[in-house]
Amino acid sequence: MTLCALLLLLCGCSSGDRFREVAIEEPYAHKVDSVLSLMTLEEKIGQLNQYTGNYQATGPVIDDTTKIEQIKKGRVGSMLNIKGAHQTRELQEYAMQSRLRIPLLFGLDVIHGMRTIYPIPLGEAASFDLDLIRRTAAGAAREAAAQGVHWTFAPMMDISRDARWGRVMEGAGEDTWYGTHVAQARVEGFQGKSLADVSTVMACAKHFAAYGACIAGKDYNTVDMSLLTLHEIYLPPFRAAVASGAASFMNSFNDLNGIPATGNTYLQRQLLKGDWAFNGVTVSDWGSIGEMVAHGYVPDLQEAARAAILAGCDMDMESRAYVSGLQELVEKGEVPEAYVDDAVRRILLKKFQLGLFDDPFRYCDPEREAQTVLCDSLRMLAREAGKKSVVLLKNDNAALPLKDFKGKIALIGALADSKVDMRGSWANEGIVEEMVTVREGLEARYGKSNVIYADGYDLETNRLQLPQALNAARRADIIVVAVGERYFHSGEAKSKADISIPKEHQELVSALKGTGKKVVTLLMGGRPMIFDEAAAHSDAVLLTWWLGTEAGNAITDVLSGDYNPSGKLPMTFPAHIGQIPIYYNYKSTGRPESKQRGYTCCYQDIDFEPAYPFGYGLSYTTFEIDAPTLEKREWGLDEEVVVKTTVRNTGSCAGKETVQLYLRDLVGSVTRPVKELRGFRQVFLQPGEETEVSFTLGKDELGFYNADLEYVVEPGTFCVMCGPDSKNVKSAEFELVP
Ligand code: BGC
């Protein structure tokens, strides 16, 4: 414990606001404290200050020509939106002119790749392949680090049950258990084994917390939820991120139960830095300290600074609240200096761990940059990730694959040849010209003269170009049509009240179906969409998200059957907008929904079933998954329950199935969802082959938070279900006995 903290404790300041000083281990403790002891208060506050560079602003940018002077004076600890070996070196050189030569930390939103672009995170989550997810994060880190970046503001681990929210594209979807595993894989991928490795970057668990539950799916909106739901549904990925060693956390824009997350002591001091013993850095979201004024939580920027630092927010991204107001608050004794010291220690620790004090320029190597970006191995990884993210939603009469196909393909839809739309949003250094479109992919695979392309609609206005589309269709043997969202229709500040694809796109698919030819629809977008008419008029539908650099090749791999699709939906696709929020792990209620409706939990005017359930995705082959078996009915509370099932390939080609295990605790001290994903296994089987799959259910799978927010496993009857998705399951029961 430092002297400051000791004094603070003696003054009694540590009680109500739950201040707990970060525990730093040797050899870093000594180094960090020796730097801290040399710093003036102004320099300390400088370390908490983060400014943006001139790239990709997602909020209001303050026009400030003095940033370089401030860096030289030690008044800036970190910059975001700075990249490239040259640019980062230039800025770091300014930092080296400051009195204590404390290096700058460079942060950037490396969301799904840096120069090589991988599928958008929601799309990649459909792969249900944690190893792949870890590898793409590592690939992104390698490129970002080679471009001078130390810190990515990713992964976003917000659980979201509302497809209207534009940022669903950045996360892993609606399920907490799966989202937790994805969050861990991404943190591990970004950070590798050690931050000292120059090809890794600091991860940032964001947005803390519950940002995905914004009311009505409107970005930045208020969140109001029970603590039980917060702990059960929204916090687990974050807690797991701490366990995986996430170097940083970003708080969120939203107000949570009346207190903005940025000024939320319960979240940041009590849970994160207290109960979970997080020793990394917390950064505000863009301007979110200052936005507490607009929330009506504090009267001015200085009070915002006070609320944020007391609540445990270490770094101020673009509010300038700390750099303008904190010094006076400390000097007047209104904010104990120990709070500032604690935040500074956390930041210095990361700078030491990254090796920046040894060599502030170790990430600024133009040669490494040139060798790493868009190298062949990363492109191959992008193609692998792309094809594994595609979800086959429909395939009537084996319309796909186009194996050994010798005819002509009519490729229709401007999205199929739009490079910028292959890339998706938050695409960083991904250069538009480097994206492979579907048209290019198909032409490379089937020959240019065999692909008859037509825009079908205007990309900007969606106005249909039917004669041209129908003409192409008539000259071909099969029709492939691309419909859906443009890249800027999902992402931050891209909430939508209507998640249907453009009506013109639906009309186009219907008109093409009128030719009597087979229609294969490629559905592109960053969220669950409603496309009922298009689906009805398609023989096959592939959900292709935005797949990044290798999109066109990856989609062609799937269309051709070179890769048999294996993706599964990480979010429920609603049948109707009015069903939102819709998710598979809802609670039973006292009047469970019923097809007869009556006085049950239903709508009068629409069905309660989604268009496609969570976990859904077909293959070019078929699988059969048996009902689960257990070797006994009764299991002790401390035992690990072993559940087995057999899966067999009943179709005619080899393929991969994701066997999913769901659990229901039939009676709990708090009500339990009708089913919760608690395991999945991917198996690759030849036609006719079968294999046994085994799951082990321990405390992490069997328990839940009770009314006192304690994690408990309660005795009683459980229903265990296995299947290819959350709806088509077979079940068995077992008892947990004390
Ligand atoms: C977003 C964050 C992002 C930050 C910096 C904000 O608007 O909410 O997720 O990391 O900008 O770009």
C-alpha cells in the first residue's frame, strides 16, 4: 500500500466509495511507483488524458492545434485514432521531449481486422469456432501492432436481444454463455500470451455495462433493468474478460438504473476493481464523462470529472474533463490524490508491460509493418473465417451447392459487386479496392463468360432495374441474387425501427422467381433482418453478413460446395418487427405462449415463433442428433453431470454439425429460462458416419444468480436438451440431489 492510500484509509475516505488501490506485482510495482514519485500533479492528470487523432471520429472533435505542445508538456497519456509506423513514431518523439519521457499509448478500434478485414464480429460468431475467433483476433493484433497500435477498443461483449440496435454487428449476439466464451477467445487472441510480445495489443472489454439493453434498441438510450438480469445476462462476459486478463475496460454511454455507467461506482469500483480485482485500465467512452452533464447527472464538466474519477474511470477519452478540472478538485481536497495516483499507476503498469519504457518505438517499425499487412497467411485466414461464418438458412430440393456446375450463372444485385459493402463498417485500414466481391469470386471459380452480372437495383436509391435483371436471368441456368443492408446500415448510431430489407430487394427476388429458374439469395447485413418475401421466393438462402477482404471468395467457396456451410445463428431472426426483443432463453411466465392464443403470453395478430431460431443453420448434408443420455438419473450437487448424445451424418456429403446442449432448471428459487445454451461441440462427419459427443456440466453450467445475487447451484430436476439449434431439440431429465 502506498503512503497516499494509507493516509486515505486513515482519513476514512475509502469506505463509502469503495476505493481499493490496484495491487501491482513486482517487478512492476517498484518501477511504477518510482515513476509516480517523480510526477507533478499536472503530469499525473496528463496521463489520464486521451485525445483523438485525425481519423475515424465517432463523436464531436474539439478543434485543438495545441495537442502537440500538450504532449511535449506531458499533458497527454494516450492518443486514439492514430496508426501507422511513421505517424506513431512522430507522436512518440514528441512525448520523448516531455520532462519525464513517459511514452504515449496508442489506441484504435480494431474491431474485425486492421488492413486484412475479417467478417464482422456478429458474423464471425456464427462460426461457433472459438479457435478461429481467437486466431482472427490474433491476426488483427499482429497487423495493428505492426502499424504502431498498442491497444484495441475491442472486443465488444455487449449482449443484445434487440436487432434494432445497430451495434449488434460488433458483438457475439444474444446469448450470455456463448458470448462469454467468444469474449474470452477474442481477449486471448488480441493479447496473446504476453503484452510484451510486440505482435499483440491490449484488449478492451466494452462497453461496461449493459449498453446492449438500450430501451427500444436506440443507440445511447437509457438502460433500466433488475440487478438480477444485469448479473445473469449482461455481466458474465465482462467478468470472464477479467479472468482472461483483459488489459482494459471501456465504460458505456448509457445510464444504468439512473446512474450513467461512466460515473457508476457500483460497476467500476465495487464490482470491477473491487470484487473482480481488475488491475487494468478503465477508459471512458468517447466524451462520455462530459455527457454526464447532458444526462442531468452533474451540472458541469468539473463535476463530471469528479463523478468519473471517484467512480473508477481512469482515462478520459475526449471529454477534457480531467485535464481541465481535476487539478483544482485535488488541490481543494475534493478529490483525494490517491484516486488520481491509482489511475496513473494502472496506466503506467500497462506502459511497462508493453515494453514502452524500454523502447517507446518498438511498435513503430516500417519494415515489420510492410511485411505484415495483408500478408498471404492473413488473407487465407480471412477466407477461412469468411466461409465458416456463412449460414445456410434454406436449401429446398438441394438447390445448392453448385458443384461441377457447367451452366451460366446470373448474378444479380449491386451488393454482389460492391467492394465497400464487402468490408462492412469499422473497417479501419481495410482498403476498398482490396476487397474481393462476389462477382470476382464467382468469375474466378466459374469463368468470366459464365457469370452474367446485372445490378438489379441502384445501390444508392434501391430503384429497381428489372428489365436488365430479368434479361440476365433469362440467359442463365441459375440465379444468384444479393440483397440486404448496406455497410453503413448497422454499426454505431445505426439503430433502425424497421429491420426489414428494402422492399425493392424483396420485389426483385419475387420477380426473378417468376422466371421459373432456381433462385439462390445471398443475404448481406450486420444484424438479424426481416426478408420474408425474399425467403419465400428463394430456393436457397445464404446469410453472408459482411465478410471482409475475402468475402467474394469465401461466398464462392460455399456456393460451389468447396466448403459445406456450417454457420449457426448467434441471434434469433424475428418473423415480425413487433416481436422484438425476441430471444430463445426467455422465461416461461404463468401463462406460457400457445398456438391457440387465448389468455396466454401471445400476440393476437402475429405468431410468437421467430423466422429462424438462435443456433439455426443448415448444411448440404443432413444430421440426426439423438436424445441425450445420462448414465444415472440422480447426481450429487458436487458432481459433474455427464451428458452424451450421438450424432450421425444421414446425408450424402461430408459436413460439420454444431451439436448444441441446452439446459432448463425446472424449479428455481428465482424463475429460470425455458432453455439456456450450456455447451456445444463441432463434429465433422463423412456420409453415414456417426460419433458420440459428450458434455460435462459443472457449477458454471448448472448454477445461476439467486435473489441475493449469489451464484448458486440448487438441487432439483433439470431438463437437458440436445439438437442442431435451440428449437429442434430432444430431451432427457436428471436430478441434482444434496
Ligand atoms: C464508441 C466506442 C469506440 C470509441 C472510440 C465510441 O463512439 O462507442 O466503442 O471505441 O468511440 O472510437
